[in-house]
Amino acid sequence: MGDGTVTCTVRGLDELGKQLGENSVTAIKRVLRRVEKEVGKIWIEAIAERAPVDTGRLEESITYQTQATLTGMTLYVGPDREGWYGSMQEFGTRFQEPQPFVRPAFEATQDEVIDKFGQVLAEELETLEKQKAAVLEVVRAQFFGGGE
């Protein structure tokens, strides 16, 4: 993605991984996939809603890309190649005043995005706790329940 995109970087996932233990890689990937989809959808809708409309092509070109590692995730949101002129709309040119739509969308949805991230993380941690409890129950039943 080129100019005119919003970049959001989440760091500290390596610390989360340490807390999650053996299942950390799978859990972090699951969290990142959910965050990517849900946060990406929030920003795409907000940016498209604010995009200047002439032909509608710019509005339709809003998308996201993700780069994820075990230590962080970067989500790029903005116009794709079809909306190449989005940066000119956002920042202006020497012939045209700026018509910002990406930055205002990002600023308007910051709290919603942070809440969504926290919600997804809490749900995934709860799922892991339930899985852990189920595994412990099976282990208890096999090792301690079979001989009694």
C-alpha cells in the first residue's frame, strides 16, 4: 500500500506469548486473524464513508493488508492501486486543496478499535482457559479416575 494509508502497529505479542505458554503461537495467530478482520472492517467502513465521491472508485478501493510476526502486527488500511489518487485527495496537490478522509476516519474510530482489540483478546483468553480446563479434566479422568 502506498501513501494515504493508516498504519497501526501492535507490539508486545512476545510477552503475551510467554504468558500463554505452549499454545502461544497458535493462540497469537488466532487473535491476530480476528483482530485483522474485525479492526480492518471498522476502518474500511469508516474510511469509505468519508472518501470523496466522484466515480465511487476511491470508496470501493479501500482495503487492508497485514504483516504479522510473533512479536507484533502491522495493519495497513487505505486505498489500493485502483484508488492510487487517494493520497492526492488526502493530502492535496499544488492544484487542489486536501480533502482528508483517511486520518479523520482513523481518529474517529480509535476508541472503537481499541475496545474491539481488547474484546477479541479477552474472548480468546477465555477460550484458552476453557480448553486448558477441558484438557486437565481429561488428564484427571485418565490418570486418577480409571483405577478407583
